[in-house]
Amino acid sequence: MYLNRFYYIISLKMSDIIESNPKILGGKPIIKGTRIPVALIYELIGLNYSITEILKEYPHLDRNIILTLLKIGKNAKENLIKVDIDEIISKEV
């Protein structure tokens, strides 16, 4: 745990905050214990919502969850930056 802008940031793992259940939103990855799709958080960030604005819209979420989702997204982007996703998909279809 470390102090960052007066908030304690707890290291969470992906499995701590993301779940997928075929009975909820057709199995799309959601924030655990909610019906909020993970993709919605990324979409809101892409629309220039601040974390504070997201928390106003979804007050039952925790700042640490959003920060962890952003870290997961950043890591995924860095790992996939040189990967041609369309090529991989075309080989599998």
C-alpha cells in the first residue's frame, strides 16, 4: 500500500474486481458485484470523464477499482501494441 494524492491505493488483482457470468449481461466482463461492464469504464475514460465524474455517476464504485481497471487496460495496451489483432482473428475464423 502506498499514499498517492491522499488516497490509499491497494494493489488489486484482476480476479479481485472482474467477473464473468453468463447469466449477467451475456457473460461480458463486469465489475464484481455489479452489472457494470468493464468496457463501460474504458468508454467513459475515452470520452474524457474523470475518475471523479465516474464516481458521481456510479457512487457505489470504489476509486481503487477504477484505478486498477486503468492499470489493467494500460498493461494490455502495452502488451498488444505490436500485435495485429485482425490477423490473429482471421487465422482463427
